[in-house]
Amino acid sequence: MTAADLPPPVRARLRVVFERLVPADEWRALTEAELLAHLDRLADEALNRSEAEAVVAAVERLGLDGVDEVTVDAAIGAMDPDDRDLLVRTAARAYYGRDDATGARMLGWSPAAGGERIGPELRTTSLVQVRDGYDVVVLGAGGGGGVVACVLAEAGARVLLVERGAAAVAPDRDHLRNHRSKAHGLGTTIGDDEPRVLEEDGAARVIDRPWEPGWHAGARVVGGGTRVYQGLAWRFLPDDFRMASRYGVPDGSSLADWPLTYDDLAPHYDWVEWEVGVCGDPAGHRAAGPRDRGYPMPPLPGDAEGERLRAGAQLLGLATGRVPLLLNSVPRDGRPSCGTCGGCVGLPCRTGGRNGTHNTVLPRALAAGATLVTGTRATAITTAAGGVDGVHVVDEASGAGRHVRAGHVVVACGAIETARLLLASRSDRHPGGLGNASDQVGRHLQGHAFASAFGLFGDEVTGGPGPGATIATLDLAHGNALEDGTPLVGGGVVGNELRKLPIVHWQWALPPDAQRWGLAGKAAMRDTYRRTGHLFAQVQEVPRPGNRVALDPEVRDRHGLPAARLAGATHPETVRTAHHVAARAEAWMAASGADRTWIDGIPTGLLAGTHQAGTCRMGADPAMSVTDPDGRVHGHRNLWVADASLHVTNGSVSPALTVMALAHRTALRLLAGR
């Protein structure tokens, strides 16, 4: 179905309905052209085509034909709730979902101009040109893989870096296809024909669309999540490494201490902060760990929301400080400073001022002789006595495959796909997969419990220059307790959020009772977009052994490999702590002068999407872990893991800096033992 295929009467009915869902006031209504262009984009994509067809069918069920506004409004109000929700959602996405959309301009959205800037061009090689063997094959060119490739290549190793995704993110600034809104896609390449199976509450279902809840997608592109992340650059806190010692082990959990400490990782944090590039000011965060020096760049300017929140925190006795960010606050290493456009999270950076592995360490790795191949997937790691000897890889487009010999293999595919690859690498010698002699590969899958408190102020506090994350407290990361003194397990950082895309505000930040269509819906967006504050908490998850990645016995992808089967739920202790932290955040918002406050819902399902971690946890005991404290898989002298799969617990802050710091440490350990 395309717009040209629709009969004129159908187009007329679409126009009548959608002009009432988003009618004209000072700004024009949702036009027929905007709506049909949106539906055409859905129809062009196999996994979204049914949604476009459902929209047309829902309008046809109304049976309207050239009637007056009052009748149309009444018909919309009386229609099946699921149909109405679909139409209202479609209208909002068509009106607010792009840089140049009418609704985005109505709200004053003004991102930086131009396409993505990544610095030096990343030279890639086709699979047919790859040599037969390398000193090290690194699987995954994200935060961990990029750091490992840089360190090893600059030390003289012959490195092949294999990335399943593309070399760059598509330049289209569609707000509906990114990792924050996830309405119709992710903006980073995920195969449309790669199903996953989710098992929750005893029932399993196949999920085909990677952006749907439950698929738990990471970014699949050179740079991985660092290509589209917010850039929060926190170090884990000292107590994040000793959770079991501090809190005990709750029933049904696998809470444990790390086999290393904050002090062990501190020099590697320092390397990432200075080599990749962090701006910030460590002052004010009394709960943070000690450090030898500050950040290489000063923080970005503050904002009105941060000033209100700072005053509110003082009333509550909360210590606050600036948010460290992997952004250039000043020009650095030949790249410009942050353009303060606010279009950060979920989208590629337009100015080149956001620092990921794709524009920092990966160009260095390639300059030192590393080889990068994209659009290529590892399907199995092959073994020899006492270790591994290579990787089977396949070109995603052509399906052509080959075997590449390796002196060492470093797996950095993300917590779900790293576990899936190890489990799929079965042989007579390793019938349960690599590193899985103790049935630990894939277990302890975790993320963060995200809790939000919103506040509506009497005047504008947000919506200006970005990125927007300017203030946070670490006081709620540990030591939380209920009013009766009952201690809670862990906690999380709480800080203000990055600027919201207009469609993300519509999806997430409108007051719960706000009208979402009609003139009142447009008024609600205009009235709240710049007056809504947001405090966002990342609550550390208590891991569970049953939260896991396994191989599905029946569902296969197009290469014939077993689909990842995900199972689990949030531990009750995590839910309790998240509710407490959210309530504290709401109190902070109220103390800061918000006229009205509300809390977003606390998740209870599997938390494995953003910040997925834990499936190959490190430890000294092979019976309880997959790798040793250096990231080397137990029983395999030359097989390593270098992503958040290693995390025993996932920290009370964002894990990006820890992923890169651990990767730096693992690369040095690999070099020391070569």
C-alpha cells in the first residue's frame, strides 16, 4: 500500500479524521501530505507495513464521509479504544516525529544542521579481502571492542575487528527510528528477519521487530551504543563492586562482589576519560570514589532546570554536582565542541562533539594497522586443545562465509549476543558451548530499573540549548531505607535528563491526565514542553540466576542459527528500591518549585534492553563465573570477553565508562600474557 494506491474517498476520510486529531489553531493542522508521507514510510518497511494497513482499516470502520467537526470528534471519542489509540499515536508521530515536522517547529525544536560528523573516515575491508589469520580477532566494534582493538593494534598486534552492523548511521533524522523513541525502528542496523523469544510469567512469545518491548536491542553499528548514547560518563562507585558484602544476598538473587575493586579499575577509568574524552567537574559528588586528577575538559554550561534543582536539593540536604559527559565542551583532538543542539540520545551526533569509540580510538586502531570489516557476523568460535583457534564468519548481505584463524579471540557483541555466540559455539569438546561447563553463560542478565519523577513548573525550565543533563546526586546510590528504617538494597544516581525530542515528550513526559488529541492535545504539548522538569534515576538491579539468555530449541534466524531466548523478571528488592528512589526524586522536584509532580511506572519485567549486562560475569571461581578477573574465559587461554557481559553487578550509574575501562584492562592483560 502507498498513498497513490488509496482511492480518493479513502484519502478523504483519512484527511477528515486526522485533521480533527491534530486540528488547526495558530499552527496548521496535520496535513494530508504529512500523514500520507508517514504512512508511505511505514508501508515501505516490511515489519511496519501492517501498522499502516491497520490505520486505514480503523478509519474505514468509522464510516465517515464528509461530516462536520462535531460529528467526527464524537465518532473518534466513541470508537474502539484500541483503534483510537492507534490513530492518536499515528497522528502524533506524523506531526511531531521529524526535525522538520510541523509540531516540532511549533515547539521550537531547532537541532543543528547537517549530517553526522564522525571525524576521520573509517576505512573498511570486505570479507573476501580479509586475511586467513590474525593475532587477534575482535568481535564487535562498540565501546569494549573499539578500546581493545586500539590498545592491541597500537602495541603492534595484527587485529581484525568484525562488526555486524554498518560503518555509519543513516543520516535521516527521523525521530521515530532511534533508540529513545523506538516507534518504528532503531536507526542502527538490526536484521529485520532476526526473531527473539521472550519468556515471562511462564509464557513465551516470538518477537520479530527489534524495536518492540522485549526484544531488548542494542545498537548494531560501528561504535555500538557509543554512537547513539547520552554520553553519561560516570565511574562506578566503590560500593558498587562489593554489593554482597554490604547488603547480603537476597533470597532468589545472585548478588555477589566483583573480583576486583574500584581502586583496581581507577587507572583504567582515568585512561578512558582522557583518551576518549570526558567533560565535567568531580566536585560536589561526596559519594564518588577517589581520583588522581579531574576531567580533561570543563563541564558544559548549566541551565535553568539545573539551577532550580540545585536549590531544591539544598533544602533536602542532597549533595549535587555536575554530570560528566563524553562530550567535547571545548574543541579537542581535531573535533569541534558540542553544538548544544539537544538532539543527542538515540541519534548520531551532527557536530562531531560527542565522543564514542567510532571517532576516537577506532580511527587510532585503523591508523595502527587494524582491519575493520562491517556487515559481517560471527556464527561460531572454533576450538583447539586448551583454547580457541578461529572464528566462522558470514557476510550478512550475500550469506558467504569463511573461517578466519586467530591467536586470540575477544568477544564484545553485547551481553545478549556474546552469550548467544558462546552458547552456539558447540562441539564434541564443548557440548554446552564455550565457557559453559558450569552452566553460567547467559545467566544473571540484567540492566537498570529506570525510575522517573516529573514536575510541571510555572515558567520555562527546559527546551533551550542542550544537551540538558547538568545536575545529579549520588546520595541515593547506596544507604537507602524505608521510613521504618528497613534497609533497601542499592539505589541509583538521580539527575536531570537530556533534552527531549518532541515525540519523546509526547510519549513519555505529558502529565498522566493530559489530553493527547484535538485542540486540547496541541495545547498540552505547547504548554508543557518547556515547563516540564524530569529527574531520572538509574537504579542498580539485583541480579537473578534465572534471568538469562539461552538458545531457543525451535526458532531460527535466516542463517539457521537458534534464536536468543530471553527469560526473567525484576527482583522484588529492585522494585522496592526503585519505588523509594522515585519517591525521593519526586520530593526533590517538589522542593525545587514544581507546581505539580508525578512518577512514571516502575518496571517489573526483564530489564535487559538499555545497559544489558552480566551474562558472562567475571570471578575467581569457575563454578560461579564465566571469565577470570581479567576477562579471560575459564579453561581457554586465548578467549576473552570485553563488554558488559563481564559485570557482576551493573552499578548505580550508567555503565559505558566501566565497559571501556574494563576493556582497557583486559587488553593490557592480553598483551602481558602473549
